Amino acid sequence: MRIHIHELADSPFSPITRDEFAGAAQEAGPIGAGHQVTFGTTIEEFVEQAPMIEALIAGPHTIRKLDLSLAPHLRLIQSTGAGMDALAPFDRIPKTALLLNNRGVHADRAGEFSIMAMLMLATYMPRFASNQRAKKWERLTSSIVAGKRATIVGVGGLGGGAARRARQFGVHVTGIRHGNAPHPDCDETKTIDQLDRVLPETDFLLLACPLTEATRNLLDAWRISLLPERAGVINIGRGGLIDQPALIEALRAGRLAGAVLDVFAREPIPADDPIWDAPNLMITPHISSDDPLRYNAATLALFFENLRAIAQGRVPPTLVDRVKGY
Amino acid sequence: MRIHIHELADSPFSPITRDEFAGAAQEAGPIGAGHQVTFGTTIEEFVEQAPMIEALIAGPHTIRKLDLSLAPHLRLIQSTGAGMDALAPFDRIPKTALLLNNRGVHADRAGEFSIMAMLMLATYMPRFASNQRAKKWERLTSSIVAGKRATIVGVGGLGGGAARRARQFGVHVTGIRHGNAPHPDCDETKTIDQLDRVLPETDFLLLACPLTEATRNLLDAWRISLLPERAGVINIGRGGLIDQPALIEALRAGRLAGAVLDVFAREPIPADDPIWDAPNLMITPHISSDDPLRYNAATLALFFENLRAIAQGRVPPTLVDRVKGY
């Protein structure tokens, strides 16, 4: 198969190297053999390769900027990111190409980030950071997190990884998912319709679902008002899941224990955005799913797993449903 | 036995209540029965009770302020804190009384705080907090902590709890302890003399040992210079373990990934202390061992365990060695 690996210079993803591809191809066995692989970092290089490309491996921000109509033989697009919101409504993605993302690759790192954020909220770290700016020593005591309750919206790769780590610390995990099929790492699962009834019992609200038209502004002023004052909010999904001005207002009013946010309405956050000055908030720059030491290898392993499924006539494990948007 | 429970109003410890004592006494079985118990919060109340007291239960800051020579029958002092540095050199503690601390009670909470701090340092949280103050978006990527190396100075209750949690995340733990007897939660142990050889390989340096004349300024400018630039420093022991100006200088110079400090040379930190403005540092107000929901019950359980050992002629498990200082 003619595979083209592309990452534009301004992409937040670190480019897959020739060595990384060769290593993953060898690991994959027969399905990894016999491919012709090209690499590119500029629009011009893509235009040049496009007529031959059968499979494209690229980050979503790169895919969005490429004119895929130049690639008539394109059958397969492997995104090196999981969130598909940058590509929705998918009108520029050829309908005849299989669109695959890399969901699941981020589970371990997202799990670590999430338990760190829960421990930080339980320990009042965001408030201590605000106090530090004001040179204020305020001794707020807290206990271990065992017995506290986490509500995790979305228990796919990210949320599942978070649930796994949270339970290691004795946190009670309620997973919010389509249907409410049991999840091996959740104490219980609920549907999104039941979220409002769970919020008043929540210590840690973790948003880890895709951004779609159905989930935009999921955490709005009303739902924030349902959270108890001891609750903390964590967002590792997408900024658009939260009504950001409403959250800032709640933090300013001391209506919450704090928040740890990794994703924002606008990224990079502009210097004049009021979120920089919100109290009891810790801002991280969209890094909660990074894992550079293992990321590209894991994505490529998934690519070959998808290829193998296709060769065997199975549905590839990370095929994107363009109606659902993930 | 005539037991007096005392906590002065300005103590950072939350006072043991009559109900908490009754509950713990009942839990303890026969050894908890038949005691006469009094409570006090002022110097006057202590003076009044002193002639009758056989056992005193109090925090170290309270013990230091009480005139124990007024209590001729005092045989047993159970500290509700583990650090004995406030009482050293013990010249005001009657030599004929057994001095007991509550080491071990803090293990679970200290373990949670420590793994939180390690994850924060691996994720550049202290630097992100500095960036947030400057409204600066800087995307620093990082990976999961598996395979990183923690050096834990002191693997008693605090350090042991930290080692246990760190290993759950695949962190390689080197424990620094007297002698170098193996520790069940450490991958390896070294003596303090070997510390300088371990520092250059350290990702997380966690100080969790008692403050004594032997450990004062343990982390000085020289040892800081032995740490690699990627290393982070965590202190949950005592402020005096670190040459604080030297650490501030290293943080300012960007010589370290960051620091998470819970204890300080002066507490509360005065408003004019330069540490408030040190970059890449997260300050918490001496809360890393708090666990109010379980703390008093655990301390009282230990008190009765000590009583039981004494009744059976064994060495009480948390007897303080006044020469070693812990």
C-alpha cells in the first residue's frame, strides 16, 4: 500500500519519523510488510504525493488543511489524534475513504493526569496557587480521597483510563455513557439524561467525552449550580464542553472547590482572555494526553491493527462514525 | 490510668473530642477500659490537672508550652504529631516519662500527597502555575511517570507511604535510610552516605525524614547542583531539611524542573519571604499529612497499642529515641 505520513510545521503533534514507522511495521508482522512510505511537512509536498496516496497518516489539524480531493486513490485516513471535532462536519473528507482515529492511545496518560487533578482538587491546590499569588498562608485541611465520588462524562479511552486510576485510590466512579452498559472500571454507569441527578453527589466532575453538537456546552450555568460547593471540575475533553464564562463566574463566586482545565474555548488562550485571572483554577496547555515517549509507536500499532481488521473483513477498531462525530 | 488530653487554642492540631476518645477506647478492648479522662485547652486547665496526670496526650506545639514539672506522676506522653523537632533537645521532657509519637498514622495521606506532587512535577505543573501568572501559554509535553526514578530520603511512615504509591505508577524507588536494610516498598535502599551518588539519577527527590541536627540543611547548594535539570524537589518533612535560599536560587536560575514544598523554614511564611515569588514552585501550607477524618482515631488507636505493649512488657511501637530525635 502507498502510505503517506504528513504533519504540517504548525501542528501540535510531533511528526512520526521514518524509524518509528519502520519499528512499528516490523512489530506488526506480515501486515506491516511491503508498503511504500513517503513523508511530508509542507502543502507542496502533499500536492506532489497526492495522486499516489492510498493511506494518509496525519494529525487532525493537518488533515483539515490538506485538499484531499487531490488524492483520488485515498482509501484510508488514520488520524494521529482522537478528537474529530476539528474535522466535523466531515464534508471535506471523501466519503469513500475510511476515517480512523487513535482513541485508546491516550488512556494511560489521561489516567495519570486525571488522578493528579482529582488529588489536586481534594487538596485545594488551585486555591493554594491563588493564595500563593496573594502571599497568603491559609491552612485548609483535607483527607485522603477514598470514598469520594467522581462523575466521569465519557468512559472511552480517556475516561476509562481516569476511572481505572481513580478506583486504585478508592474513589467511587460513576461513568456517564450512551446507554448505560456496565464498564469494568466504573462502580456504576448512567446515561447522559441522568447526569443532573448525579451532579449534587459529585466531588470530582471529569469531562472526557468528544465535542459534538450534542455535547457542546454540556457543563452550563445550570449544571454548575447543581454541583456541591466542595466539588471540583476537570476538563480533558474539549473546551467547548464547558460554558467557560459561566465556570469563571462560579469560580469567582467561590461556588466550587476549584478547577483543573487542560482544554479551552480558544487555544492558545489569548492574553486578554478573562480565564487567566479566574481564581482557584489551574490551567494546563492541552497536554493531558501527551505521551511523546510512547505516543507515535502506539498510534502506529493501532494503524496496523486497523489494516489487519480491514484485511480480514472486520470493522476496523477505531473507525469514526461521522454522524456521531467520534 | 489518669489520662489528660490537651490542645492549646493556637495549635494546628484539631483537638481530640470526648466522643473520639470513647470510640477508640471501646475499639481497643480491655486495655481501653477503666481510665479517667480529662480535657483541657488552656494553660490554667493544665496547671489544675497536672498533679493527677499519669498520661498526657497532646500535640508537640502544646507539649512544648506546658510546664511538665508540675506533673510528678507523668509516666507517658503521647504526641499527636510525628515530628519531634519542636521538643528537641528534650530537656523539658521528664526523663522518667516515656515519650511516644504517632509516626505511621500519616502514611496513607502522605502517600497520596507525594504521588500527586510527583505527577505534578512530571507534568510541569509548577511551571504552568508560573506561566498562568504571566498569562503565558507554553506547551511543554511530558509522558507517563513509569520508569522515572524517585529518591526518597526517609522511608518511615511518610516516605514508606510515598514509596508504595510511587511504585503503583511504575516509578523506580530508591529509599535512603539508616543502614540500608531492604524496604518492602522500595526497589533498592541506600545509606545517607550514598545519597550524593544517587542524586544525578533522580527525577523526583522527596524529603520525608525527621529534622535533627544530622539532617538540617540536608539539601544544600552542593546537593542541589548534583540533581539533573529535569529533577523536581518535594519536601513533606520539615523546612529545615532544605537550604531554602539555595533552592530559591536554583529555581530562579531554571536549574530544576520545579518544586512542591509543604514545609518551610518559617511557618506561616511571612509576607516578605522571598519564597513566595520563586518561580516553578507550588507552596502548600503544611497540609501533606492531614487526614482529619481519620487522624485522631488513628492516633488514639496507636496510643492504646502503645499502652498494650507497655502492659505486656514490650517496647511501645512508637517510642521516641531522644538521642536520635525521632
